[in-house]
Amino acid sequence: MELSSELKKEMYWMMLLSRRLDERAWVLHRQGKIAFHISGIGHEAAQVGAAFALKRGHDWVTPYYRDLALMVSLGLTPEEFMLSLMGKAGEPSSGSRQMPSHFGLRRVNAVSHSAPVATQAVHAAGIGLAIKIKKEKKVVLTTIGEGSTSQGEWYEAVNWAAVHQLPVIFLVQNNQYAISVPPEMQMAVKSAADKACGLGLPGQMIDGTDVIAVYEIISELAEAARNGKGPALVEAKMYRITPHSSDDDDRTYRSREEVEENKKFDPLLLTKARLIDEGIYTEKDLEDLDKKAKQMVTDAVKTAEEAPYPAAEEAAYPVYAEEVPNA
């Protein structure tokens, strides 16, 4: 599959913008301006590649808490992300009722999730069943960390999708650490993709630092799912460069030397080098893009800081279902 230079540029931009947003969130936390951040640094290639492989705004997504780059690629704005970090009015996921990074965006069919991990996989299976019943040409992407594939909900969701041949892609983002333990302490098989054979659906492992490879494979699987070929399990491998969250001290379970060594596999740097090698961008082009991204982030922070908090009475609304445009 030959990708156009414009598509590669667009995917790199989404990776860059989400990285700068993520980095600024860490700064805001250290400044005491936000209470919590959970990072997706190192995950950008897998998330952006997967997002671009979908028909964005048409297909469905049930994300997990590291999916900042996925959500930005789907249409979450920098301002909306900063509103969520600060718990300000206008935050689109939950009206600032949930903690940050419990992503949801109604206008692009991204369904908000709850704090217990793996529940989003069950939601995806249910949406997939609805798509099949309605005979729609749509697919559901659901994402998760490798540690959460030990959860019962995840097995139930994958099994249900396999039994009923539902159009669901289960994307496992294996960043080498389920909070504080490596995969071998989380599962007896070598990879999450190996679990597919016991559940009756195809499974494969891909390089989660290669945005082009992820795009190509998810595109193929999405097309197959749209045409009634059923679900698939994909494991994208990368490295979690940051601690699990702003509340985690990762020095207690991994060395600084290990982290520094794995920074060589930073997907943003790998993609940047690839675009230069292919003559798509010059160093000057990329410097200008970086300045643009940083300014957008600065503007978003300013907007969020100046935004009001929600009124107290809004905490109780909406409790009941309301008319939704995508129902």
C-alpha cells in the first residue's frame, strides 16, 4: 500500500501535536495547576495509525485512558483536552464529572469509558452486535493495555465478538509494563496476540512504533470486518517512556538506563527521521511545525485557564437519557 506524502504529513502532525499536549500536561501537573495526568508518550504511532485507518466520524471507538493521540486524530481539540485536565466547563467527555483522560467525544462516535479497566471492550462488543443487527457498514475499534487483557471483561468481550462474528478490532497496546510489572508477570503466553487462538479469532503482533505499518494493517482488518469477516486481535508493541501516571514512581521497578535505552524507539523520532529520509520534510520544515504545535498548546492552556468551572448543579445532569444525534 503506497501512502501519499500528504497522508504521512497529516499523521506526523497528529503525533507531534498530541506529544506536545502530553508534555505540557506533565508541566502543568508539576506546577500544581492540574491534579492528575496519565500519559500516552510512546504510543502515538499505534494510535494515530489506527485512527487514520478508520472512517472517522462514521465508525465507532471505545478508547482507553492513554489514547490522547487517538482522540486528537479523531477530532478532540487541544482546548477540549486542556478543559478536561482542569475540570472546566465545556469539557466534552463527561462535562468534567470524570477524571481526565476518560475520553469520549459524541460527535465522532467515541464512547466514554469508566475507571475499571477493560469495560470498554464489552461496550465495543455490544456496539458491534448493534452494527451487525442493523446491517451497517461500520467497524468498532477498542483499545487496551496488555495488562488489562488479564481482566475477565476483556475475555468475555473478545469471546462474544468471535462467537457472533462482530465487526470489532481489539487493539492491545503493549508498552511492556502493566502499571509496574512486565508482561511475563501478567500472562503465561509470550504475547497478547497469542490469546487469539484460544478465543477463535485471528491475532497478530505489529510494530507499534511504525505508524505506516499500523495504518496498513488496521486498514485491512477494518475493511474485512466491514464485509462480514468478523473481529480481529492486534497487539502493537512499544515502550512506555513515562511513568504509569503522575502518581507513579517508576524508579521503584525499572532503571533509568532501561528507559534511556528504549528512548531510541520513540515513535515520534522514528517517524521524523523517516520523513526526512523520504524527502517529505526538511529539518527547517519540522522546526516550524514544532513551533506551531507548541503555540497551539500554549493557546489551549490559556483558554482553559480562563474558562469557568461548571456550575455545581450541573453535577446532577444529565442523569437520564436524552436524544442523541447518532442513535
